[in-house]
Amino acid sequence: MRVFKEANKEMRAPTVDEYQPLLASKTALVPSNSNPVEDASVEIDLRSFLTACAANLYEYYDFALLGFFATEISENLFPSNGTSAIIQLYGLYAVGFIARPFGGVVFGYFGDRYGRRSSLTMAMILMAFPTFLTGCIPGYRYIGWWAPIILLLLRVLQGLSTGGENSSASIYIYETAPRSKRAFWLSIFGICSSGTLVASFSHVVLQNILDERQLSTYGWRIPFLFGLGLFMFSLWAKKWLKKTDTFSHLETSPYVHRNPIKYVCSHNRCLLFKFVFASALQHGSAYMIFVFLPSYLSSNVMRGSLEDGWIDDYAYTINCVNSVLFLPICVLIGYYVDRVGTTPFLTASSCVVLFASPFIFYGLAVSTSSVLNWFYQFLLVMACVPTWACCYYWYIHALLPDPRTRVTNYGVGYNLGAAIFGGTASLIGSGLVSTMDPIEGMVWSGIWMSVLATLSILTIGYIELYDTPKRDAMAKEKAAKFNEPIPDKLDTFTSTWYLNPTFGKPLETIPEINVESTSDGSRESWSTSSEKVISPKLYG
């Protein structure tokens, strides 16, 4: 049989029972007055889900350790002591975040081309070694400037691996969870940010077991050495990860990009800016509340420099308590997000943080009571919980309807936000306190939190009120042109994303001409079949 191709100008609409790449090999299109039908028997695979959650928990544990043990590490690996050494360490802390977007690019490419499972497994394995080696770095008095240089290199490697882990894990869960419970499962994934709780708890335990000299000499190294355990877990748990259905259908469909990085850089630059600003509050608040605040309250060179000289010996215990209290609330919010949507929770959270943060930070600066410190931090945590609970679901649902470049866009956008607003949170807080007096610096730290809330609420409002309706209208118009019925409320373009003109060129159609031959090779008959949608090559 020979096939002669004549490219037409426009793409034919898929017909009922035709191949739909994101649903199944054969599936009927959804009626226009109904939502996409969900198979009630579909359930998330718990072992795969727990593996992805464990990777996310370790990410936060790893990055928080450096902040919690900032005083001990700065005394051992840097030439100076006091506030200047802590600021230098927080500078390295920020460098690790700067490396994260590059990790998002690398692992995003693998996630979009070779599968979310492969990307997540590689990120987990790579993440283990820098953490373990950080606990093995000799002190500054033994190797001089090589100590901070080695720490810098390890932070870069950690940033690269972490940049790929979060994006791969969150999208893996989104694509394997039932559609009606995606926000719920992603809220459980979100509370794995309680890896900061594990890091804080390790500091509390070592602080109570060891004296100050032992903790400063070798005790701080112990939590880092547990990084080797993640490597062993990764080798064991990778067999539990399964290929997502979304990627399985993309593998065999013509609607994919050969180079997702190139496509993102050329077509999705505006989307990346939206992602960065929308994630400002999530990243900045988490590290400001759970990393900077306990360091400030327990530090002689920050809170202890006030006239009263009081520091809170229970600061890390308070941190642990508040890290536990918000976990069930986070899951409860995720449950209701699946029913009422994300907008009410994101709006309320941003508004409360916007107006209350400067006053709460002032209260923390002048308080000389551990109970009051717990209460003030608890207020901040409760104000941010709605954002932490539904942000992962909102990022994918609102910003990433196109599954072809989903991991790359998430990896770059999410980690750029983490680098700009999360990695600099502790640096900004300690810098404000050191350049101003501790009270004024804390007030300005609260104002910075208000700025982050403003950026987030303005970006989210623009996307929800203008961008998404416009995008849906374009998709409906395109689908109507091809006479394809679609739901009234599009669900991440499950069956129509390839019709949106912003997602790439339409595929060309061809008439298929069959040439039947006899056994001696002479032509016997010609016949022309109906048109088929065929892509001459992969996009990109």
C-alpha cells in the first residue's frame, strides 16, 4: 500500500469514538452540558503516592536543616562568627535555591519526554548524596576556605535535584489521583513540607541530649548523615512508581513536543512570570515562619541583642508544635477545595497575611514570653495554611492545562519562585535585623510578608478573573469551529487542549489513498478512504 499525502489547511475535528490521547484508546466525547465522566472505581495507588510524599518531605527536611543549624554551621565552616557568619551562610542558602530552576529545566525535560516516574526517581537518588556529604565537611580551621567552597558546591547539587523532585512528584500525584479528589491528595502531599518539622525536631532532640560544645562540634552533622538513608529508600521504592496514564497516552499520540524546553522558552515566558508571582506567598511565608523566626527568637546575636537580653530557649519546640497543629487543617481545606474551588481560600489567606503580618512580627520582636511567641507564630501559620493547602492543585489546574510541557513549566516556574522568594527569606529577615535594630527589622520583615501576599493575590486575581475565562472562551470557540461538544466548565482541557491555538500548530489532515496490487505487481484498483489526522513530525 502506498500513501500519498496532501496537506490541508485546517484540522478536522475528532469524531465520536475516535482516539483521544488523554482519555483512552477509544472514548466518546463528553456531552456539552456535562462534566467529564470519572470512573468511580479509579483510586490512587497508595505506595506510589507515599513514595512521592516521602521525596517531598525529604526535600523540605534537607533545605531546612541548614537554616536550623545556622549558628553551629557558621561557627565551624566560616572564618568569622556572629551575625556576619550567619548572613554568609544564608547567602549560601540562597545559592541552593538559585540552582533549583536549572534542576527544574533538566528534570522537566526528562519528565515531559521520558515520563514523570523516571524524572522523580532520578531526582530522589541525586538528592541523597549532597546531604550526606554536608555532614562530612571538615571545619574551616582544618581546610580553610575549602570548607565554605565545598558547602557551596553541595548546595548547588542539592538545588538541582530538589528542583526536579517537587515538580515531578506533584504532577505525578495530580495525574494519578481521581479527578474529584486531586486537591485532597495534593493537600496531603503539601503537608509533607512538614519535613521542616522533622528538621526542627532533630534540632530540639540534639539540643536536649548534647551540651552546647558537643552540638557545635559534631552534633549538627548527625541529621545530615541521614541523607544516605534516602538513597537506600530510593533504590527500594522506585519499583512502586508507575507510569501515569496521561504520559502513557502522550507517548503514543502525535500531540507532543520533541523539545519541551525550547517550546517553554519560546511560547510560555508569560506563564512563567505568572507562576513566579503567584507562588510568592507560599515560598516566602514558609521559610520566613519556620526557618527564620526560630533562628531569630533563639539567637544571641539577633533577639538577644535587645536591651532585655532575653532569648527564647523554647523557640524550636514552639516551631515543632505549630508545625504539627496545621497538618490536619491543611488536609481538611484540601477536602473542601475539591467541592468549592481554590479562590475563596487563596483570597482569604492572602488578605489576612497582607494586613496582619507587620503587627504580628512586631509582637514577636517585643515579646518576652514563650507562650506569646507560640501564639504569634500560630496566628501566622493559620493565616498561611489555606495557601499551603491548595497551592499545588491550583498551580497545575489553573496554570498548566497542557500536559505536553507540564513538568518543564512547573519545574521552572515553581523553582524560580522558590529561588526568588523562598531562598532569600532568611537572608532578608536577618539582613533587616542586622542593619536596623531587632524591633524595626522585624517590623520590616512583616511588611515584606505583606508584599509577598500582595504579589500573590494580584496575580491569582488576574488569572482567575481575566486569563482563565479568556482561555476557556478561545478553546470553546475553536472547538465549536470543529463541531466538537465540550463541557460547559473545562477541566484542564482533558479532551480539547490540542484545539487551543496557544498550544501549538494544528495538525494537518491528509486523504489516504490505497493502492492494491496483484501478485505479479501490476496495479489492480485505487480507493480513497476518509481523512486521517497525521502529524508529519513531532512538534518543536
